[in-house]
Amino acid sequence: MLDILRRIIQDINAARDLNEALGVIVAEVKTAIHTDVCSVYMTDAVRGEHVLMATDGLRPGAVGKVRLKLGQGLVGLAASRAEPVNVDDAPAHPAFRYVAATGEAPFHGFIGVPIIRRRKVLGVLAAQQRERRKYTADEESFLVTLAAQLAGCINQAEIRQALDRLNGGDALADTLFLEGVASARGLAIGEAVVVFPATALDRVPDKDIENPEAEASRFRQAVAAELAELQRLSERMRLLLSAGDRALFDAYALLLGSDSLVNGTLERIYAGNWAPGALRATVLEYANIFTEMNDPYLRERAADILDLGQRLLNRLQEAQAINRRYPDHTILMGDEISVSQLLDVPPEQLKGLVSVRGTGASHVALLARGLGVPAVFGVSNLPPGRLNGREVVVDGYTVRVCIQPSPALRQEYLKLIADEAELSRDLQHLRDLPAETPDGHRLELHANSGLFADIAAARDSGVQGVGLYRSELHFFLRDRFPGEEEQTTLYSRVLRMMEPHPVVLRTLDIGGDKPLPYFPIEEQNPFLGWRGIRISLDQPDLFKTQLRAMLRAGTAHPNLSILLPMISGIGELSEALELLREAQAELAEDGVVVRTPRVGIMVEVPSAVYQIEKLIRMVDFASIGSNDLTQYLLAVDRNNDRVAKLYDSLNPVVLAAIRHVIDQARAAGRPISVCGEMAGDPVGALLVMAMGVDSLSMNLGSLLKIKWLIRSVPYSEAQTLLAEVTDLDSAAAIRDRANAFLEQHGLSGLLRVGK
Ligand code: PEP
Ligand code: MG
């Protein structure tokens, strides 16, 4: 059965459209379970009917004509119960309905299995037998398994069909919205530019050529173009990467200038191989030489050579079209988008990002947020191959992508984008005003950061500090762990840029869904695994290098605070503090006298919530990581689209936990902030302000909006709202009530910023 199942699924996927796929299913299932009839009914929710869409065994003319009201007949029963109905004598069943058009009078055995996707019944897969027949348990589970697979295929096929309708200029075609799981907030409209992974270098075959001169010239052109490109990339990254990080590009340029790689390839070309094949052979040869070296640094250069070889190959094949011309409003789209693909688009032309895979915490996502580019990730049913050049709307607020919006919808989006730009302009006058409520309650607003570009922007937009510097971002942009010197330079620069405002440097928070490419971690359950401080404590060498670099940067810049991620217990915190003391003592032995920095913990694990009274007294401050706290309290993976609906930081339980932490921190006289996404969500910000949080740290894009909110709502009224929503049972109810409150305060312009 399993083999048959696999074959049917393959055949469905190979079908050109939904009708063909359904035709395949009914024919193959009929044979597989030796039955007289197999049919698929699809649910038409608008008309409230189940429509016969495909059959093998009933009269073909009945397809599209037989329509059963929802809940009618045995098909309706399977759908409404959302479970299989298996009866040996259908006409004897009270729910049986005779439908003449199907010509089904003579059938007795009946089995109907609902086709369900995400709680929605899409249709029913049914089989019938002329004689009485009770389908066996095996047959039933075969159909159930097939129906579950079918649900995904139907969804894909429907999307393909919707795209075809849009292609055909069908005026009545519905607008196609595709949902993602995570986003970078904002709205953008533009032209999809689809990027594909290039052919892997080691898969390139050899091929004989007749004109080596022409092939050599093609290769030389590729090398020259790549050199120019590296120069361009190095320039573009000036704002994003430190000089150390950019040194990678210089190293590539050196490699390209060296005789061995270029000449080695040319020799092979003149010997009769085509350029890609000659390149592959040369690059692999040199990479192998480096791989076998003893020096670990040189060994790692093998990866550079391979990467450079891949870039040259892309250029030769123009698969990646590195020097491609991007439209003025580029929406970058792909199965997975890499950091270099993102950085390849000139920043002023990059308007949005969409990817099939990837999550809100991937480093491309963090980069997109840092750069203020709206994005939607995890659009699992996106067919990038069919979208190049189409107009696309990226709606990072509703976490949706709209393909080829109708003229009316397009107008609506353009208006929203214009409104947003206008709102941002209008809010500029708040830049230098304090975040203070009309009745005199003041908060500090800080920026979340991780790149030079957003630090520069934060400094220029008058924020009062960086409340969360995600140090791991720099580790992602490199090809190995940065050393102490390099990190010291980096942190010094960050601290200097923000001086005299405070900067909270968070120690490495890798693991979970953020593994470093050069430090792979294979785990069954990464969010519950080796993550954040757990890695730092197990790898004291890495941790102390980072701490020493931070401390050294702090000698000249007193605005340093250090934040420890993922703290889940007292022992863990004691150990981390002990390592910090050791790092300090080691530096003193080396003659470097460092200041003792302010040290804080992230509260993002439930166990930290329930011992906050003790933890908070061991440190100087705490910051609530609502992103992780929400996922751990609700047991909802924040990147899993199947459970995304359950993930909401306004869940009453999450709010209660946050309130407890804020109360305890205040009782202990320690400053407390919120630095998760919730701080930039108007409703979230409003509620935690009412709870008495001291500061909020968020993406720069939300900052003035939240300042507007704070300056518009009296603290006492926010507290009344908090008291009112405390008894509500769901996040949705809380959001509705808070949205109404915002509207009453003339803040409806903020509402789109909500979840
Ligand atoms: C959080 O968990 O809320 C947080 C700010 O940390 P990160 O998103 O980097 O995990
Ligand atoms: Mg976190």
C-alpha cells in the first residue's frame, strides 16, 4: 500500500492542473482498492455545497453538475463529522440521499473520507461498490492517509490554477493571497525577482569544446566582472560590516588575482574542457590542498576557494546573474534567500522579501528588520518558479503576500503605503521629545540592533540607547568565530557610536533556529536544546573571549551593559557571573583594568519567571524577551506555520507572566525592560507600559509610532485598560478591546502596526 501511495502522490505532483490531479487520484484509487467507483467532491464554501469534481465509475457527465448541500447525504456526513463514514449498505443509511444524475442507484458499499487541511474540510474522497461491501480497516486507513496528502496537493494545485487564471487576465479571478509564518513589518509593492540556488560547483560535468580561445575569453570576462563585483560588494558592506568582515572580499580578490586559480583554469580550457568544467577541476584541486593543511586557519580557506569558485560558476552560467539589473521596486523572492543575495540588491531598490523557507529569527529576517525592509517568511505554498516579474504586495503586518493585486486592491495598498510614509513624516517632530504620557509618566525608548547600519540610523533618529544588541548577527556574517581583537574593535565601535547613551550588548544567542554555519548543531528539538547561555557555559573559551572583548571595549566607553540570554536558573546565572569575574581577573593580570559593567538577564524562559525574585537580585537589570517567553509558555514553536495561530504575546497567560516579572523587578528596585517584538506592537507596548515597565526596546521602524502612542495616552487610562483586559480569556479579545481603546484616543493610524 505504501508503494502505491507513493506512486499516486508522485503522479499527482506531476499533474499539470487540479483537474488532471483529481483524475489521476480517482483512477488510481479505484484500481488500488478494487472498487467500482472512486470520486472526489470538493467543498464550495461560498455556495455551501459539495461539488462532484472527478469520478471514475459514475457518469462522467455528472462532474461539476452534482452538487450536494453541505451536510447532505453520506458525503455531507463525512464532511460535517470530519471523519470517515464507512457503510456496507448505503441506501439503508438514514443520511443517504439518492442523486439521479450520478447514476448511482445500484451502489451499496460506500466509504467517504474527509480531505482536511488546517482544520478546514476541503472535500471528500469517496469510494463505492455495486454490491454490499464494508471496506476493510486497511483500506480505510489507506484512504485517510491519501486524503491527508491530497489536502496539500489540492492546495498547491489550487494556487497554480489561481495563477493561471490571473495569467489569462480573468477579470473575476480572485486575488491570490498566500500566508507566511513570520515577517518583518511594513508594506511594499513591487516586481518579484526570483532567485534560485545555482548549480553546485561539484556537479558540473566536463564537456569538450571546439573553440578554446572563445571559451578562455568568456572565462576571463567572468573573472574581470567578479573582481569588479567584489569591489562593489565591499563598498556596499561598509555600513553593514566591520573592516575585519570585509577583509573576506579582499581575500577573494587576492585569490582571483593569483596565478594558480585563473591560470590553472585557463590551462584546462586550452586542453579542451569547457570553462565550467575547467573551473570545477581547478577549484576542487586547490580546495583539497588547503583542506589537507595542518593550520586550522589555512584549512578554512578551502571554503573561501569553493565559495569563490561557485561565484565564478554562477557568473559563467548567469544562473545567479549577480550583475543582474534589478527593477526600481524589487521584491526578492525564493525558496530560501541568502544574506549575499539580499545584499546584492542596491538598498534603494530593495523594497521587500518573500521566501518559502526561513523564519522570523533567521539572520536574513533579522537583517531585513534591521534594514527596515518588509518581508514575509515561511510561505510554504509559494511557487517562486512561476512568479518572476509579477507584481507582488508584501504585507508584513498581516504576514501575507498578495500576487498580482486587482487594480482596486493595488490602489488600496498604494494608499496604505502612502499613509504610512506620511505618518512617519508627521512623526518626525517627535524625534527629540521624551516618551512621556500626558500625565507625566516617562519611559525610555531604545532600539534593537545588530548591525552598524541600524546603529547609525538609531543614533541619527534620536533614540536613548540600544536596548538589545544581538551580537550573534556579526557571527552569522562571518565564516568563523571572530577573535578577541576583532570583537573588541567591533564592540568599541558600537559603544562609541551611541555614546553617551547606554548600549546593552547581549552575549551570543545561537542554537535554536539560529545555528552558525561554521558551528553546526544537529538536534531533534533545537529550541529545547543547546541554545544561548547553555552553549556559552559549555564552551567557556568562546564565552570568555566574548566577555573579555566586551569588557575591553567598556574600558574606554562606560555606556556598556552586558545581557545574558536564555537564563533558566540560579546555578546557570551564578556560573555565567563567575566566568565574567574570571574574564575580568584575567584582564587585570594582563594589566588591563576594566570597569565592572552593568549586567542583566533576559527573562524569556518560564523557569526564570518563577524565580525572578532571586535572579533579579543577582544582577543589575532584566529585559523580557517576549518572543521566546511566548513560545515557551504556550509551547508553540514561533516558526512553525502549523501552530502559528496559537502564538500571540497578548495571550493572557503571557501577560500575567510579564506582569509578575515587572512587579518583582520593581519590588527589588531593578530596572526592567521589554525587548521582544511586543515592545514595538502598539497594544503590547500600551499594556506593558501600564504594568510599569521602565523601558522598551524595539526595531527602529516602530519607535516613533510607539512614542506617539505614549505621548497620547494618559498613564492612568492605560492602567484602567489593563485592569479591564486582565479578566479577558483570549488574546483576540484583549486585542479587540485595546484596539477600540486606541481608536478612542485618535490612534487608529497605529492599528495596522498590530499583529
Ligand atoms: C526574545 O526572545 O524576545 C528576544 C528579544 O530575543 P530573540 O528574538 O533574539 O530570541
Ligand atoms: Mg530570545
